[in-house]
Amino acid sequence: MTTPHYVMHQQQLQRRPLAHAEAHGPYDGAYGFSQGAAVLTLLSDAGVRASLGCHRPLWSFVLLACGVDYLVEQHRPGGAL
């Protein structure tokens, strides 16, 4: 089965902040605004981190502001907005 393009794109977008957090962390906490909130939400998930090769927590807590649910299409019947 081929990995969908949008999944590969999301993984590429997550690798840079993950590399930074691994190099300079661990952090007590992290703050994300808007798209940063979405990235922090993903990188806080152990399964997502493991799929990117990281097997340890990067922070103890996150503060998220003005986040968006970029997976909203997957939560609605038929994927329609």
C-alpha cells in the first residue's frame, strides 16, 4: 500500500521541529499558536513521534492557542466540509 501524499507532506513538516526539539530539549513545556498548535499536538502523540523515529517525550505539557483541526475532513461523513 502506498503512503498518501498528504501523510508524507505532514511527516516532512514535522521533522524539522522534531529535530530541533531532540537537539535542544527536552523541554518542560511548549507553546504553539495556530499551525504551531497543530504541529505540537501531533508531536505530543507517542505514535506520531515513533513513526518519525523518536521514542521519548519531548515535553511535559503544551499550551495551544488558536489551533485548528486539520483532520476535520476525516471526522465528517464522506470527508465533506
